[in-house]
Amino acid sequence: MPLTTPLRRRGVAALALPSLLLAACSGSGGSPSGPSATPTPSTPDVVAHLDNLPQGTARVDVDARTHRLVAHLNVTGLAANVAHAVQLHRGSCLQRGGELVTAFADGVSGAGGALVADLQATSSVATIPAGVYVEIHLVGAAQLGSAVDPQSIPIACSDISATAPAAAVRISGTPGYKPFGAASLSYSSASRSAKLALNLQAFVGGSVHGMQILSGTCAAPGATVHALTDVTTDARGTVTSTQSISGFDVPPPASGWILMIRSGPGAATGPQAQPLLCGPFAKPA
């Protein structure tokens, strides 16, 4: 009996060997199995974390000559050559809808989408009351709430300091109208193309948005590098999609490109071309 135990073990080992070989062959050429079968996701060449536009600064003071309020604006990230209504309201950017203190003359963006102007108040208010905020609208004063262009959405806002009302304050996207998201580019040398992957949130459901990859910065966008296909949000206002971009002779650069997403379709002009989100492409961290 003691002599049969090793023989019995050898028999079991001999029977197991073909099964192990079969499993090994199956793992290399048949159906994948085990942890090594899960593909490792590739790292994109560059990524862009998108921020709201417009951005800049606002300052309100009293004109010593006219004794009226003046709004000093230095704002970037606007559609080119568009008039924007500017108003001073009681309340705050988080508690909007207060009494109108005064409107200002429209601010008109330049060809690069920047608005640098000193705007006179349209009414004779000589002091800056406490608890007010400056609001910039998508369209000019003549179009606010009109049937011509009902999109009187406030696109930027800034609270005026109660302790230092004449100090410059940061102006940014109006709370409640702030989509967000990220994008990535993955380059393929074989097809001379790149895959753009998008993850966008908090847009209006069912809306269509134009996109471009531009040179420059979000504050000073340059020429179009790659035109992109418009995207349409789902009922929840999200976009999770990819699109292929041809014409990539070299991988995307580590800096110098931005992704711009606009409020309307790519063919739109005027207020519909207002940038909503923008971010520079950079190597992933």
C-alpha cells in the first residue's frame, strides 16, 4: 500500500497535464480568460477640462463729470461683434431677480470676442447702493424679452462688494447657467486621425452645439485648427460621445490648442455663437 500512493499521484498528474496544455492553448488563441484578458484602456494624448465663459472683471464707480454710475468691463469669451445689455440689480448672483437699479449702455464685443469698455448708466443714479450685482446679457437691451430674440439669458454676473463698492471684482458665468465637462484627443498614426471623446453635462436638453479646435487661448482664441461635427444633448442635457477627426499628420501638441463649445450650431452667428465652454488641451496628469 505505501508503494501505490506515489504511483496514484503520478497518474493524477499525468491526467491533468493534457488539460493544462489545452487551457494554455485556449488562453492564447481561443476565448480570453483570466485577469490578463481585460484590455488596458489607452491613455489619451491630450485632455481638456472645460470652463465656463465669459470671464473677466467688472468695476462700478461714479463719473465725476456726469454724476452717473459707470461700469468698467474687461471681459473675454464672448461671441464676436455682439451687443450685450449690462444692468445693475439689487440682490446677488445667487439671489437674482431684484429691483433694477440702473441699466448701462450696451457693451459691444470686438472681433476677438473681448469686451473692454466704460459704460455710462442710462439713469441718474449717483451712488452705488449696497447689496447689488452687475449682470451681462446674451443680447442687447433692445432685444431683452422681445419676440425678435427671446434669449435674454444672463450669461455673466458679479457681486459688487458692499465694503469696497468701487473695487474691481471677478465676473464669471451666471449661476444656474453653467454647463461643465471634459474632452480628450487620442491620436492614431496609422489612420492619421484622432478620436475626440466628450463628456458634457448640465446643458439644455435637446440643444445643438457647435464646436471647434482653435489655436491660442480661451481669452484670446485664434484660427480654427480642426472643424468638428455639432453635438446634440440628450433629454437630460448631457453628451457622452466620440467623433473621429481626420487630417492629423502629427500628434496633437502639448499646448497651444483649445476646445470651444458654443451656445448654438456651428453655422450660427451673432448671439448663437456665444461660447459656453472652453478649455486648453494639455498632457494628462
